[in-house]
Amino acid sequence: MAQKPAPAKPNEGDSSLGYPIMEKLLESEQFDAVNTSFSQGYEKLEKIMNDRSAGLKKQKEAEGSLKAYELTVGLIKELLQIKRDILKNQQGQKGK
């Protein structure tokens, strides 16, 4: 039976939980490069999905990738909203 890998643990003094690039994006809210990359990738995947000569397997793979893009964008939006809620609560706590 395969042994489960141990969960990742942040280093002492390291506030990152293993997603430093995502954390920087959420902190800075500078999504221009990500938006450009996602837009280009999304367009390519849509072309594959709509290209009948690409074959059913490639079309299904493209469809799955498009769904992953949509889920990722949704997750980023949700994380940004959580960040804003936390900051709003912190400001409310300071005002008391």
C-alpha cells in the first residue's frame, strides 16, 4: 500500500503556505499579466473546442481546460472578496 506524503509545512518565519506567486498577486492586485495570459489561452482553447478537424478527444480536453480556467478565475475572485472582507473587519476592529 502506498504511503501518503506528509502535508507541506511552512518554514519557520515563512508566512507563505506554498503559493507565493498567488499570494503576491492577491496582495498587489496586479493581474494584467495573468489576464493577458488567460485571455490568450482561453481563445486558443475555444478555437480547438470549435475546430471539428481537431478530433473529439482534443475537443473534450479543451472543454475541460476551459472549465479549469473558469474555476480558477472564480477562485481568484472569491479570494479577493475574502481579502476585502478581512481588511474591512480589521478596520472595523481598529475603529472600536
